[in-house]
Amino acid sequence: MRSLVTVVAALTTAAVAFTATPVTASRADLSACDLIPLVRLKSVLGQQNITILDEAPGTSSADNTSGVTRSYCNGVAWTGVAPKSPAGVRRAAATGRGAAFAIDTWVPDEASTYVDKWTLGGFSDLVELVTNVSLAAVIAPNLPEFRGARVRVLTVVGKKFGGDGATGAMLTPRNMPNVRGVGGAWWSSQSQAFITIGFETSASKATVKRLNQLAGIGVTTFGLNPLLLR
């Protein structure tokens, strides 16, 4: 997803509504934009308007050489008059009147003859990346401001069960001290499904509580355990 600074023109477009559709982690044709209803997403982010800037529904095919179905949903939300300049966008983020969000999902493509490429390697590589290297490496491409000099790692509250796992992070952008990025990743080693949810807005609104609220909706609809982060 393009950062808040680069979406000024898109902010003037009409909002795109999307509704939640129950899915399971075995579905390879799901869309990340189906996981959180528009009204709930606006409510949790504390904004009045929303638009989707970029999305890709999951597609499945026998010749999918990655062996995994990937879906993503990137957009922005804002309150009041849409900012008309880069400076206005920065102010909207810093004051909590603007937010950017990203949802990404990965599920094994059971129709693909290359599904073992994901189940025997790709899935564990992604888990390794977010747990031992950098969650921002996965979320930052969709939330460009989700890169910071200061990083607070989020951990799971309580015990994990079975193959469920989760991790998260909160970052302060180097050049936007009043903005925060917060995001998390949830997965199941049994279904080998993986989801990330992240957003960036003002320091006062980019809270772990809001992230857990989004996970309670989106991760649950995705068919995984929305383990709480702190």
C-alpha cells in the first residue's frame, strides 16, 4: 500500500464498501477485503470515511507455482475533509484524523501441483521471518511508514495452544514522531494459513487494543485463533 503521503489523490475517491463473509483457512479463493466489515473497520480506526486503494482476491489454479494463495487489502480512512496536500496528509495522520491499513493473507493452494512448496517450506519461512527477523519486513511493504528507529515487540497474552502462533510490533517512524505503526501476524501450523493486519495513524490512536479488536474480527473470520497481543 502507498503511504499516507502518496495517496492524496485517492483520498478524494468514493469509499468502497466491503462486507464480511465467513471463510475458513482451507479456502484458497478468499479475499482479504472480505474479512472486516466496512462499518467495523471505520469504528475501530476511529474514522468517518474509508476507501480501498489496492486489493487482490485470492485465486487458485493448478499451475500456481508458489503453491500458496495470497490476498491483500490496502486502504486509507479519514475524518472530515479529505487532505489535499502531502502536508495535509501528514497532519491528518499526526492528529489522528487519518489512518492507513493493510490486511494480507496466505493459504495453501490445494488446487496447485506446487502446494508442497508452501506447506514444506514457504509457510515455515514466513513464520521464521516474522518471529526471528522482522515483522516489519512483511508489513512495511504495504505500510511504508511502518519503519522506525524505535521498535516495541508485542507478545502473546497467556498460553498458545496447538499450532497457533502470533507476534506483533509497534514502531515510531524516523521522520514522523507523532505517528505510530502497529501490526500483528497470526498463523496456524496445522492449516498453514497466515494473516497480517497493520495500520498507521497518530500515536494516540495506534494502540494495541485497536489491533486486537481488528484481529478479533478479521483473524476470526479468516478461521484462525485471534491470540491477544500486548
